Amino acid sequence: MLIAGVVIETLPGRAPEVALRLASRGGVQVKGGDGDRRLAVVVSAASGAELERWAEELVRDDEAVLGVFPTYVGEDERA
């Protein structure tokens, strides 16, 4: 299992609503945000390709999301 820490950039003022949508998804943990346009999120997936697909789909499908920026990727040793 891979985990990735990402920063999600949203339209101004939209981070709280995006956080609510993300919190309902499996494999996604919202860790924090600035209350305006940035979220700190940890995502887990079976492969790097799956992580990449998740980010691409999020940007494509959520009009409030401007970008997903990885900060780290590693293996979850507990899995």
C-alpha cells in the first residue's frame, strides 16, 4: 500500500466544502487546511498509478479543485 501527502489547491473560500466531499471517500484523510483555499490530505492506494488517477479525476470532476500537489509518497509499512 502506498501513501501520499498532498496539498490540494481550491478556488478561494472553497476548501471547507471540498474537505467535506473528500472526507466521505475511502482511502482519503483530510489532515488540515487554511480555511480558505488549501487542504493537507493523506491518500492511500495500491499503486502509484492509482494515486495519479485519483488526483487526475479529482481535478477533472470537482470544479472547485485547481490542483493536487504531492509533498511525499511512501509505503505504508503497517499494511
